[in-house]
Amino acid sequence: MNALASPLKPAAGTAAAVVEARGLGLTFETNDGPVRALADVDLTVRKGEFVSFIGPSGCGKTTFLRVIADLEQPTEGTIAVNGMSPGEARRNRAYGYVFQAAALYPWRTIEKNIALPLEIMGYPKAEQAERIARTLALVNLTGFEKKFPWQLSGGMQQRASIARALAFDADLLLMDEPFGALDEIVRDHLNEQLLELWARTNKTICFVTHSIPEAVYLSTKIVVMSPRPGRVTDVIDSTLPKERPLGIRESPEFLAIAARVRDGLRAGHSYED
């Protein structure tokens, strides 16, 4: 695979592998026979990277995220998360997960929703309060602690969902199309906020999206996947600077990366099938 040179890409050996997949495959057994969702996935995600996964619907982007999270088990190959099996990483609370929908409990206030994983993990009340306050500040929701989810906009609910995933301070954040259902203006605003959050926390982020501009704007690395069975067809290391105002999307450099992503998607997918 060719990769554009990147000032953000860690030099060899300088950043630990957070996710490492080798020959990874997953076949689901269904009533209609086996369905091969992933095949021959080789990929390394290093500490501090923002990696977006993009590809046609059904290509296995979310499935790969679920394998990292130990929500699905591969049938071929190997995968390690922080040097552990996904099961061990899950038990060690090595990641936070943000789903497509905010998935907040409507009968719990925002602070109580964020507290849920902390309650399950047995954090003392005082530490829960400190973590809730800190994560609410990170996502600019200070002052909304006592509100219920239905009192917040869709974008604010997703920010609360991100706060919940950050509450126990896992180094790895898995995000499955968290902004896909939002309008473009809100999405742009949350993209900016997510980049700011990533810069402040230095989390490693794996982000699933269908949007080429979103993938290029957010990422240090873009993973292009083929239709099912999902394979990695290209890995593009971004040449964009770390500081990225929305206006950068009109720059020749941005458009060149977006064109490469688009070409990769077209090469791997026939619209006449």
C-alpha cells in the first residue's frame, strides 16, 4: 500500500501499537449459510493516532470495531489490544465505546448516565463526582448535569455519550458513526470539538464513518475498506497539520487526500453489481 508522507505519523518504534491485527477474518454462520464479513485484515493502530475507517455499507467497518471491543470474535487470524486479547482488554477497561445512537437512559439525568460505568466499576462517590465534572467540561456540557436526555439536542446527547465513554479514562476510544444522524452544521461543530478533545487528551481514536470529508478532516490515518468481505485496500497517512480549521477542507492538500480516498472506494466497489 502506498501512503502519503505525514508529519503526524509516528516514526517507527516511537509509538506503541494499541491495536494490531494480522490475517484477521470473521465469518458469521447464518440460516442461509456462512457470511464472510472480514478477510485478511492486517492493520496497526498506534498510540495517539486518530484512525478513520471508511467503506461501502456492509464492508465490515463496524464489525472490525466490535472485534476490537470483544463484542464479536474473529474466526481467523489474530488481534491484540494494548498487547492483550480483546477479552482481556475489555476486562481491563482498556477502551470506551461510542455508538451510532447516543444510547442514554431517558430516566437518568446526564450526570447519572455518565456515572453508570463508574457505578458498575465500583468507583467511590467522590471520585465519580470528580470524573463526571471533568468529562462534562471536556465536552462543553458543564451546567447540564441535572438535565434529562430528552431536554438536550441530538448533538448534545452525543457529547454526553462521549463523556460517558471518557469517564473511566481509557486510552482507546472506539466511535461508530457517532455523528451520522446529525445535520451538517451540527456535525461540523462536533467534528471541531472532537479534534480539540483529541488534542487535549491524546487518546487513540478509531472512528467509523461514511463521510469522506469527515474522515479526511479528522484523521491522522484513513483506512479504506472493500465491500464484503471487508479487506483493507488502502491506508492513507494524512499530510494535514494538526491544527485544522474547517476552512482547510477547501485546500488543495485536503482535496487531494479526499480524491485518493474516493478513488480507493471506487476501485474496490462496482456500482453495477
